[in-house]
Amino acid sequence: MMKLRTEQKIWVISDTHFNHKNIIAYEDRPFPSVPDMNNELIKRWNSVVAPEDIVIHLGDFALGATADLDWIVPSLNGHKILVLGNHDHASQQRFLKAGFEAVQKYWLLQDGERIILCTHRPEDGAKLPHHIHLYGHVHGKGIHGSYPTIARNGACVCVERWDYTPILMDRVVDLCLASGITAPNVA
């Protein structure tokens, strides 16, 4: 379990789907082409993430040729951790070789007494200890049921919900703590 330190900025994001042509139509992303989407995702990531920051990517990083990982991952600022998603088919070693510093099925962080769980799918946290569950996979609001962006017990950090930009974990946690709703379908 990673313990949070106040001097570190930690960002979260999921479902970038670099190189995935069909995601543009599936999610009505505002990009005319895959190169435009890739470039804009990199630009928005680097506009907020500093080289010394930590980014926890909650899965479905990229599709297509694994060789593309070699230019995409290093072009992104920060120390990158990948929580594997259902479209992350490269081996853990391949993701590490491309520049991720850790690759795991889930990630737990301790913030004082609070445990923050990071998984790809919302249901993946059912048997893991946590107070707040951050997840991806469900993309836009209407496609996979009624998963709220923010709830008392968790948050969806899919790029479609956060203007295709990583979000500070502290901000997400604060929004969860202030939320008046509990998502019944989030483990």
C-alpha cells in the first residue's frame, strides 16, 4: 500500500485509449482523427502534470501496436503507474519497458486513516478494503448504466468525465467526501 505524502501531487485518469479509432465514435470524442486525439490527450496531460508528479492510470491506456507504447509513454509527464484494464493486452514487462514504473491489477493508497482503492472496473473492488473507490471502464454517463462521476463512496475518472485531462487525486477525494449521494453499483 502506498502512503501519500503531502509534497507529492498525485493525479488519476483512465481510459485514454491511445490509438483507438473506434473509441472516437463510441464515446463521441471531440477529435477528428486518432493522431489528433493522441496529440490532444498528451497536450492536456502535460498541461497539468509536472515531471516529478505521480499519475495513476486506471486502465485501458492504449490499443494497437505495442511498439507505439515506446513513444506514447515517454511523451507523458510524471512517474506513471498503470492499473491494468480490460484492453491492456501487453505484458507487465512490456509496459514497464515502455516507461511505467509499476503495473498492477489494482492500487491501494493510504491517506491518513482513509484507504483509497484504484481499479479499472467499478465492480473490481468488492473484496478489497477501501473507503473511497476510484475506477474507470464505464466511460460516458449513459453507456454502462448510471455510474455517477462523483459519489460518497467513489468516483469515475474516465477521460470523458474530466475534459480528457488527469485530475488531482486530492480534488477527487474532496469531492467524494462532500458528495451527498452513494453509488449503489460501486463496490
